[in-house]
Amino acid sequence: MTDTAAEVRGDSGPKVAQLVASRALDVPDFPKPGIVFKDLMPLFADGQVFHQVIDEIITHHGEDSFDVVAGVEARGFVLAAAIAYATGKGVVLIRKAGKLPREVHAASYALEYGEATLEVHQDAFVPGHRVLVVDDVLATGGTAGAALDLVERAGGTISGFTVLLELGFLDGRTRLEPRTVHAMLTV
């Protein structure tokens, strides 16, 4: 797991950042040589920590600040479903290309290790609904930018964007400006 002795930082303060860091594993050379994958599955597997993280996301944004939660494939689905359930809100999935059965909006983007396309149903959001978008990691900003654009193209209004982990050295936050990023841990 991440070195917990090192000073950690995040937009919710050092205590929350430490909590996330304590359950993050570095996996070298995945999915390609030279990439260090940040595995957050231990966080999802620890019920108490997962509960605290979900509560913190809801507290940060305020339960009344959004009408629906959108999760970005795939680990964003887990976060979105938990937040939606805890707040009694709906959940929308932003999927990889070819996974949705009805008419979609699509956005292609560059990844730090390739290219990809995200899609959302054209009728996924009631026009003007406030949407909290969640994902596990912010890297270059490609995935996040595509997801946020898709929400807006489908009629939603971004009320917030949260990630568990931001890879600050890849500068994704800057690429998303003027949108605000809430990262629970920045490395």
C-alpha cells in the first residue's frame, strides 16, 4: 500500500487523504510497461473505509447539491451507486463505447497509455438536472473531460466532480479548468 509515513494531501484535508492512501496499492508495469497503476480495490474491499469515503464525498458536496450521480466506467460505477443509494438519488453510468443499448452521445479522448471513447445515453438526464460526477482516478484529464462534456451534451448541469485519487504530476486538473476538481488524495 502507499507509504503512509509520507505527508499526504487532498482537497478534503490530510486525514481523508491519509485514509485513501492507506488503501492504495502501486502495481508496476500495468496495464503497460512503465505505467504504475494505482489499485484502489483494497479501499472498496474495506467496508469501514469505503463507508467513510462515501460519507466524505456526500458531506463535501452537500446532499442537496445534486439530483443524480454519474459514475465513469468502471470503478466510478461503484462510487456512484453507493452515493446514490446513501442519498436516495438516481445513478447514471458513463460507459465505454458499445456497451449501451440506446442512442448515445460519444466522446473520444487520449489516455495516458492509449485512446478510448466514452458514451452516455442521449436521454440519461432530465434537462437541467444537477449531476455529481465521480471516478476513481484523475490522470491526464482525458477521461474526466470526456465524461463531463457528455453530461452537459446530454442535458445535465455539472454540480461537482470528485475522484478518490489525483495523479497531480500528469496535470489533469489544469486541463479541466475552469471546472472544479475535488480529489480526496493527490500524489
